[in-house]
Amino acid sequence: MDGEGLRRAYGAVLAELEVGGFGAPADGELSAEQIVAHLAANDELMSEATEAVLAGSPFAYYDLETIHRPQLDALVSECGGLDGLTVLLRATSQKLCALADRLGPAGETPVDTVLREGPDLDVDESLPWARALDLHTRLHLPMHLTQLRALRPHLHPA
């Protein structure tokens, strides 16, 4: 597991949040707040699965589909908006990175994994947990970084 790669991916998302200036999403798309709530909630799920792997549990399971928009909206409300969500994401991502650093050979433990986000990320199978974390690092986080960047109104020269 590339813990440094995971940290860099989170660093890029957190840096984008520091820039701010996000506009409203297109119909049916997630707002910046919902994206960050989604990432923080996902971190909690991934941390639970990582803790199960580290404890040697044969029942580790990770299902991103369990996070729904009403849950995201509740988390947005609970955190008081983007600033509070950014603080939460910083904490959840640090926890996940610290757990990932401890994986070592346990990263080969198979975990039943369900990931469905867009055409580039559709998994419903048992994966070595380090592979699931790698997909999160290389596909999932960059996909949401792109969404955040798309929410920033572009200035057009006159």
C-alpha cells in the first residue's frame, strides 16, 4: 500500500478546498459540501474495513453504495457547512492514512468490496484490501477532485 500516494491524493483535495470559491452544482450533481461529506463518510467506512483487516476478521466488507444523499445532507448540516466538513475530512483522511500505513502483508486480505461511482469505478467483488485502497487513491479521490474543480466558476477574459 502506497501510504504516501494516499496522502498526496488527500492533500490535493484538501488544497482545493482551501482555495474555495465553489458555485452551485448542475441539476443532479453533488455540491462541494456533499462531495466532502461523501469523502468523509467513505473514509469512515474504509477505516472500519481496514481495522477489521488489521484485527484479522474474516468478515471485512466495504460497500460505498451504503452512503446516500440524505445521509450526506445530514452530515453537511451536522458539520455546519464546508469549513466544518473540511476539518472532518482532514481528520478522517489522517486516520485512514495511519491505518493504511500499518497494513503491510495484511493488505493482501480479500475484502468483499462494492464501489459504484461513474463509468470508471464499478467494482462488486472480493479484492485484496490494498487494491481497494489503491483504487481509492488513483481513481476515487481524483474523480472527486475533478468534480470540485468543475464547481469553481471560471473567469473568462473580456
